[in-house]
Amino acid sequence: MSKSLTDRFNKILPKITSGGFLRGDGIGNEIAFHIFDYPPEDELIVRDRIESLVTQIPKTKPGTRVRHINLFEFLLDYLRDRGLLEKSLELEKKQGNEALAKALRGVLHEEKLAKRFGEVARPEKHDLILVSGVGNAYPLLRSHTLLTNLHSIMDRTPLLLFYPGSYDGMSLHLFGKTGLVGGPQEDRKRPANYYRAFRLVD
């Protein structure tokens, strides 16, 4: 992890445990969605730091109810509950991610995933939701479509998405690239437009 990323990561804990952040102060009528973007090559290090954050948050601000959801594990559980996990793994092995994404398009419709996310996250029972696993969940789940469908479900509960790529306040570039090798054709042409979140740390 570079010094720059270390410095940025060290700013997360004091920021998200502040009363103003948890109350949504300063965001007006906007939803309380925040994104922490980072170089995808630092994925393994960031995973460890997220786990550390989960334990540090209630110690720094006692009583804070935090929920961490890994989107890849979330997808596996979702498919397992529907009896589709083994079939999906076999299809992915034989035909690849793009064929699997096409086959599961109906099952993994963004509104269905958002509803399930709400059931798992239970925002009404938590003060903060942390979300990781964006890269592993692609292309079955796209973070910008999930976020869009979570607006009403999350209400005012803050959500922090850890994003392996870049976010400029207007668009998301997964893996730091405009085009995605191996992804669906439309993803290779343009970044994902999304402007309803705040960049957590510059």
C-alpha cells in the first residue's frame, strides 16, 4: 500500500465515527452514500484494513452498530438460497463470466438484489453499512446499478462502498479503466455514470 493510500485510509475511521457523519450532516437532501476508491492492485491489503475497521469502529465510538457486506459472498448466498449456485459455477467454468451473467440476468435483476440487500443489511437496525467485494462480484453485479436501487431502501443510514478503481464524483471506473477487458461490450465503451455518492476521502 502506497503512503498516499495509507494516509487516505487512516482518515476513514475518525471521519465515519464522527457524529456528523452518522447523522448525515452537511449532505442536505442527498442520500448518505459514500465511496472510498483505491487502486485495484491493493485489493488484498484493503480487505485486511476493512476487517480491522469493523472491529475498530465500535471501540472508537461505543454503541455504533456497523454491518459489513461483501458483495461476492452476498451473491453466493443469494444463488445458494435459490438452488442455483452449483449450476452457476459449472456454467461459468464452461462458458465464462459473460455467459453466466446473461443466463442469470433475470435472477440477478437489480431490483431483486436491492431488496435482498436490504434484508441482509437491515439498515433500520444499523448505524453504518460497509460494502466491499465489488471487483469479485463483477460482472454479475454492478455497483452503480445496485446503489441506484438502494436509494429508497437505505433511507438515511450511511453506506460506505469500497471501490477498486476510481470515482470522480460523476462516474465510476472499475479497476481504474474506462474499458473492461473480458466484460460485456457496453462496459468496454464507457465508465458507469453515478453521481449520487460523495467521495469519502480525497
